[in-house]
Amino acid sequence: MADTPPPADSAERPRWPLILGGLVGGALLVGAGLALGWYLFYRPIVNVAVQLPAPPPPPAPPGPDEKEVKALQDQVDKQKAANKQIEDQIAILKERLKADVCTIKDPLGKTAPNSAPGATPGHKT
């Protein structure tokens, strides 16, 4: 048998569409893989690692209102007056503690330091 030539249709079919399709398909697969990797891995890491600086603090409010300052001063003055009254009451009660105290043994509360026990003031034994 003699060498038979290959079929004519396979030899005449160009191969460049297959090569071009393979290259374009491979590029699309590589691009899809890179995009998916960027979306799933790189983007969250960069968002966590590189954060925006904190926003500046809000501006300070304007100075105090004169009415509020006056109201607070009035409250402070009233509280000082109330404190003064309480301090006066405490001083009066401290003075009362220093006074003579009436007991069963000493009904008048005036036991002399050198009088005998049971003796009444004014009566000498």
C-alpha cells in the first residue's frame, strides 16, 4: 500500500482560531482569577490595614450663656446660705454638749469636782 495522503479537509483547516481562542480564554480565566482573588483577599486586608484617619472633633460650643451663669451663681449663693445655717446649728449643738448635763445622780447637772458623792450642792457634810 502506498502512502496515502491525509484527508484534505484536516490539512486545509486553519489552526489560528484554536490558538487565538486558547489565548483569549486563558487570559479571561487568569483575569477572572485575579479579580476574584482581589475581591476576596486583597481588598479586605487593605481596608483593615489602611484606615482613614479619625474625623476631627466637633468645634467647641460658644462661651457660657450669661443667664445660665447668673442662675448658677444664684444657686451657689442659696446653697452657701443654707450651709451657713447648718453650720450655725452645729455650733449651737456643740455648745450645748459642753453645758452641764442632768442625770439621775445629779439632777441639777452641777456636780462640783470636790464634793462628796450623793451630796447636794449647797449642803456641806
